Amino acid sequence: MHASACIVVLKGRLKPASLLPMRLLIIDDDTELCQLVADYLKPMGFEVEMEHDGERGADRATSETWAAIILDVMMPGCDGFEVLRRIRAKSKVPVMMLTGRGEEVDRIVGLELGADDYLPKTFSSRELLARLRAVLRRTGWIAETTPQAPIKELVIGALRINAETHDVVLGDQPVQLTPAEFGLLLSLAKAHGRVKTREQLIEEVADREWDVFDRAIDMHISTLRKKIGDDPKEPRFIKTVRGYGYQLVIPSNRTVPSPS
């Protein structure tokens, strides 16, 4: 995104959030930035697709159902404002503007086209995600309350995690974990093998009674590994995804062959 961009959240045909993936379309001629944004948002539950041309992006934006669209304003040919006009002609949807120049004219044009929020281009990834989720809640793509049946116990290989009692057993040996360590382990286990970023882990555990910072996550993971006998170089349970976060290794289901 070269100068300014906007996120357009499309309600489309409203269906329960649990029944639809949060499909995100990025329309931007900056392929590198598209990939960076996609890499950050995919583990957050978005299915991310990209278009690097305004015309094609406008066609897809208005012909398919999306949870949100990230739209670069300063594109050659059909620019982002024109794409936004075409979207507005077919749908009254919330719009969050992002701009790199920070000029008042960008904000005014975007707001006059129907933008609902504004965010400077120097945004943090966490703030972008928080604002995006807030807009998605308003449009019904993320339910305010989605009660689910609680998961009592998770089993990962020889590791058993009881979500109710906070007991952890490795083989037949109990493992004593601090609240921080247990929270991180449970979060990774519930991800079912998906990578969790440090930001995600912080967001999920920051409402506890203890403070968690970016590097503190790494320290807690390190002590957690030691307690469950995990080697970071050859992990049985917790794998480091360099520059990204952590992943709980889910062992393949192996069937023991019956004797012939």
C-alpha cells in the first residue's frame, strides 16, 4: 500500500459467523505488503485472497461474499476510491480507512464515501486486528456471544491437559505448571496444530492476574518445555515457528498393525 488504504467490511448475505469462514480480500498492487498482511491475518481465522489490480478487485469485491476487504487507495488505473465507489453503489457497508500520508483530504474523501473509521498507516498489527474485529462484530460476522461446549480434556500424544482442573499429566507423571505456563499450553492445544503468534497468546492470556509481555512469552515457553521434557531443537510438543510464534505438534495417528 503506497499512500493510503482502506478496509471495507462487507455484510453481504448475513449468516451465522460460525457457519462462514471470515474471507478477506486484499486489493493492493504492493505484493510484498499483501503477503505480510496475509501472513499475519491467516492464523487469526481469516481466509485471505489477494488481487493486485483495481478492476479485478472491484469485480471480486462486488460479486463474492467477503468478511472484509483491504483496499489500497493509490493504485494505478482503477484506484481505491473508484473501487470503493463501485462497492458503495451496491452495498451500504462499514468502512475503515488507513492512510500513509495522514493528510486531512484523504480522511475527508474517505469519510464522504462512507468510511466509518480511520487509522493512520503507522498502525500496529494488533490495533489493526482489534479495529477489524470490532467492525466485524458490528456487521454480525463475529458473534458477540457464541457459547460453545467446554472442552474438558485434551490429549496430545502422551500429554493430557485437563481444562477444568488445570491438571497436566505426561505419561503417568503429573506436571506442575504455573498459571502462565498452563494458559499458554492450553491455548496451543486448543489451536489443534495451528501456529499461534505471540500477539495471539498475549491477547488470550493478558486478562489473567499476571502480566504477560512479548519476551515473557518466550521465557514461559522455555520453562514449559523443560517441565514437559521437550527439546526445542527436536520438539515433541512445542515447535518454534521462527519470526512468527509457536505451534503444538500434533502426532500423526498411527495404527498398530494386527498380527497376521
